[in-house]
Amino acid sequence: MTSQNPFLPPPEDREPNRRFRGRLAAPVTLVTAGSGSARAGLTVSSLFVNEGDPGEIHMVIGPVTDLWDVLADTSRCVVHIAETRHRGWSDVFAGLRPNPGGIFAGTDTGPSEWGPVLADLPNRAYCRVVRMEERGWSGVVIAAIDRVEISDLDEPLVHFRGAYHRLG
């Protein structure tokens, strides 16, 4: 699927590493952190999970995002797996769609010691930040998994070549 965004440069002028990454199908997650008025969230598709004791999640997050700043302050986050029905929220958290009142307005969100919990996204990992490093134009966050909640997941949302897709 090609983008119809008139502000994108032509493909031959785009950054090749980003274009390569875009050709890897990736899960869509909503990562939340903070509390009260110091909450932040972001749609994150560049991530992987290491098994172990503890397991870890490695995420690529922009160092100029609000989430990066909140993670640096709190060292905790919640990683929620998005389903196809969360496409709209994924756009909101990615900053692609406005949401009057902020990204959390209209969501059923509860507090936790790791950050905001999005009630409608029941597959989640509660994490402690182990390390944050700026790498190239991005940042890498490595977070140890403290706890996982798992529910049925039939239609995960996937990101591929700049757009959301369903599996199957």
C-alpha cells in the first residue's frame, strides 16, 4: 500500500534505513508512562521481546518525544498490544490524529505503579526501564518485564510500509 501523503518526499529521497525497517511487518503497541498530568504515551512498532529472567522489551523511541522524557523521569512503563479495533487510538498515540483533551481523553485508563493502564487493551507488559541510549536519530529503551497480562488476541494490529494491516 502506498501512502497518499502529499508532504512525503518521493521514495528515492527517503532515508534508506527507515525504508528498510518499513518493509518488516511489526506489531503495534501503545506504550504509556507517568501519572496525573505527567502522563505520556506513544505508538511503538519497532520493538522486540527477549525471553529470560527477567524478560526484556527493547523499543525504538524518539528521544524528542514526551514519552522519552517521562520514561527518563519515572523509569517505568506499560506496553499494550493493539488489536485492529484500536487503529484509531494508534493514530492518536502516534500524533497522526487529533484527540481533543489529549491522547488519554475518552479512554478508560487506570493508574498503576508502571504508568497508565488502557483497560481496552488487555494484553500488556509492565516494565522497568533498565537503559536508555540515543542511537542515530532514534533512542533505544531496554525495559525489564516485571509482570505480563495475557488475554485472547485474534486480530493484532500490524504495521507494514507506513500503514496498519490485519493478519490473515
